[in-house]
Amino acid sequence: MSLPPQSHQHASPSAPLWVKVCGLTTAEGIDAAVAAGVDAVGFVFFSQSKRYVSPQEAARLAAQVPKRILKVAVFLHPSQAELDAVLGAFQPDIVQTDYEDFAHLAVPTGMTVLPVLRSGRVLPTPLPRRVLFEGPVSGAGTTAEWSSALTLARRCEVILAGGLTPANVAEAIRAVRPAGVDVSSGVEQSPGIKDPARIAEFVRAARQQRCGPGAEQ
């Protein structure tokens, strides 16, 4: 499944919800995400992260991902050399990093980018048409400001991340009505090791909220 169609309005309750599991490091985690029916999987290339994988390891893991599922290369303030090194060994569908990083990066022509905006920071002008809205620190389990995310979702497509779990994702979707959701630490049994049962529960809760009888109209 591709990224959701772009528009300048927050997502309709009837629109398909885009779901990404980020920070995958094992074949078991990949298998669980695929089985749960996610739309995208993320590989972290920030070397200080507990979820870091090398480009070669990401390529090996991605080989078992069906083509219908997007592969996202996730960075944090990379240099051009770091970006080039990853793209030389791993072929993602999407490059994700903080919005300001793209000002000094040359991303290959035709590659989709997903800029990250964070709670508590000044929004850029003009806004990108699609963003990932995150807490202050990626992968820390800190919940993003849903009220700010709601305001942003009225102006551009928002993929909501930051502190999402199987227990709160339905509430988050009701509060923000994002185009998609992104989870990492909220479906782990330990840092970097995903829990297959939690992945399945997260995806089920997210999809039921968007599509079920409780979805807001």
C-alpha cells in the first residue's frame, strides 16, 4: 500500500489508515509486522539508537518484506555521506528525517521523503503536504501533543507517532484523525526487540477504530 493520498484536510474516518512499525531489527519482528498487515516498516540508521541496523542488515531484513509494504529509511540529522552510504546498500521507498535536515541533503530524484515535525517546535512555513508528527525525542515513548497534532492535521497530512501503544492508539486516532500512525517502543518487549503479539494488537486496535462502528463521523 502506498502512502495515503495527499490533501489539505485531516483524514476522513472512512479513509484507509496507513500503519507503520518502526525500529525493526529482527526477522521475527518483520514477520510479525507483515502478518499484522502493516503498510510500512522502518529501519533506523541513527547509530546511537538501540534500534540501529547497518545498511547491509536492513537490506537482508527487507528482502523478506513483500513489495506491497513500503520500506522506510529513518535518520536523525544525517550528513550527506551518511545518507549516501545507506542508500548505496539499502533501497528504501521513503527517506524519513527531521524537516530541517532536508535543507542540506540531496535525496535521489523520485524518492519519497517524509519530514518529521516535533512537539514544542515552531512549524515551518510553508508546511510540507505530508509530515510525521513526533514527540520531542524519537523512540523514547514520549507522547506527542495530540492537540497540536490535531491543529496540524487540519493543514496537512499527518502521520502520528510518539508514545503510541495498543492501549492508546484508538484514542489517539479519535483525537487527531491522522492519515496514519507510526509505532516503535509501544510494541516492544525490550528496546529494539518487537513483541509479535503487541504488533498484532496495535494494528488491530488502529484499524478497528478507523473502520469500526465507534469511528467518529
